[in-house]
Amino acid sequence: MFDIEKLDFNKGNSLIPAIVQDFNTKEVLMLAYMNKESLKRTIEEGTTWFYSRSRNEYWNKGATSGNMQYVKEMYYDCDGDTILILVEPKGPACHTGKVSCFFNKIER
């Protein structure tokens, strides 16, 4: 079993960024935040759970929309302060209906 204490939740007010990536296509789908409890729920239940900074509550991605994310693999970075979650998505990740939240290109 993974030791959650390996992660550093102290840098971001007990939250760490979680990058969500499609397991098959490797497309980055979204970025959200997790605390220890949402990470525990994700590990135990096999679907993504996050902590909403704006609503100050937990949310299970897709619980309302049906666009669930089923966890295939998880990794943490070398500093222990960011999570990478590879998922099998059932529907779009973005609330706009786009597959990914990253569709606004910055022209330079």
C-alpha cells in the first residue's frame, strides 16, 4: 500500500496539484487539486476525487455529469508535491464539453 506521507502537502495549504492524463492517448485532460483525503478516496475507489478550492468541498469527477474518470495508474513527482493520474475517461473532462480543459491556444 502506498504511504501517503511520502507526499508534501505543506507547500500549498495542504493541497497538491493533480494532473489528469488520458491513459491511452496521453492527452492532458485537466489540472485539479487534491488533499490527503481526496487522494485516499481516489486510491480506494478507483475514480478521481478532488478538493474544490472555490467551493471548499470534495468532488468526484463525473458524479454529476456522468463523465467519470477511472484510474489506471498514478505517479508522484521527484519532489513529492504533484500527482499524475492516468485515467480511462468516460466522456469529456472539461465542463464546457471539450475533451480536455486545455484548448485555448496562446499565440506568440
